[in-house]
Amino acid sequence: MNRKIPTLFAALAALAALAAPLAAAPKAEGGPALVIYAYDSFVSEWGPAGKVIPRFEAASGLKVTVISAGDAGQVLARAILEKADPQADLIVGIDNNLLARALEEKILEPYRSPNLGLVPRELRFDPSQAVTPMDYGYFAVVYDSQKLSDPPASLEDLASPRFRGKLILQDPRTSSPGLGFLLWTIAVYGEQWPRYWQRLRPSILTVTDGWDAAYGMFTAGEAPLVLSYTTSPAYHLEYEQSERYQAALFPEGHYLQVEGVGLLKGAKHP
């Protein structure tokens, strides 16, 4: 499943808008005219790429190659390593938490989408217009209702002894959900967030590099709790007709993530 289930229109519109300055470029002979770096779940068989990209190609006349490069933090790290000689034209998955690093590294070419006015102002997270918003969602701890009859009621409850070894998280150094969860705890606990993580530590079964691996472990039954999104249950209901997986709603509120698409500076097909 794609982690936030972005609407097909939103993903297509973002890519199509960014294709505007690319569509007039000569097509590469014998190879792709456009290379996109994206995170794993975007590219997987259950992600949106399989539906979005063919429509994008038909609308733009461009041939596309989408390369999966791990979770969003890893995708960004790859683009940074290659910034002297970019190997992709577009990058998918830079969010409101990763944006500062992308701007600091100066890997993006500012571009104002003609469709930006369709995006609610509160979701336009990049005043420099280097990233066009594509989707949004709220982080949540998702639980397996067949294994947990009494899910965590709050972030603090998540750290209670009854959840010892039952939670799968993602690494904030490589994963945008992992970073988002870290920032969520900082927003709630302020300067006391390190103490919260000390209390939470016994609850953590493992920390994966990315969301894809974490959610795969969760659905395989290796743990009854995983960091994901409030929309994750909707996927299982829509595509599996199952209400087994549910999002635990916390009174502290849920941290917002907005993802976007950006043009890489110095791309081979500007």
C-alpha cells in the first residue's frame, strides 16, 4: 500500500505541472526523457506510480523512468550526493520536515506551478516554491485489532509497560515518517522529549530504515503496533474490505506531513 494514499489527481497534477518546462525539451534517443527519484512505497506495486506515471506520460508526451531509492530521507541523501552531476530530473517525497535540508544543500530549482492556486494555503509549505505539494497526511500509531483489544490512548500510554516490545518505528535519519514521529514527540513534550524517549524505549521492538519495511513487518504479524498514518485503515477497508487495522487517536493531536515534488538543479533534461 502507499503510505498516505494520495489522490491520483493530486499526484498527477503535481507531476504534470512540473513537466511543463520539461515537455518542450528534446526526447533522449534510446533512453528515458525524464528520470524521477521516489521513495519505495510510491514505486511499489501497490503504490500510485503504476497508475500515475502512465497517465503522466500520455499527458506530457515524455517517457519516464522512476527509480526507488529507499525512504524519503534516503532519496534526498542520494540527490545530495549526486548534486554535482544529477542523475535524476525530479524528486518525489521531500516533505515539510526535509525541506530545510534540501534548501540548505541547494539541490532544487525554484518553480511555481500554474496549479499552485488549487492547493490550500495551509499546505503550501515552501515559500521559495522549490517544492510543489503533492499529498498530505497525519502520522498515527496503527494497531492490529485482532491482537490488541485495548490500544494505546496517548503518546504517554504508548510508553506504558503493557506495550513492551510491541512497537515498530522508523529511523528519523533515513525515513520521513521516522523524522515526523520524532518531531511529533518534540512538539508535545518540548525540552522533555529525550526523557519521553527513555520511557518509550522498552516499547520499541525494532527501528527500520523506512516505512515500507516497518509496515510489512506489522502486517506480517511481527508486532501489533507501527508508526504509520491516520489514513492507513482506509486502504485496508477499500482494497481488502478489512477493518482489522485501526489508527489510535491521541488527545495530544497528530503531526501533519505534506509531501511534494521538486525539480533537481542541473538536471539532464531541464
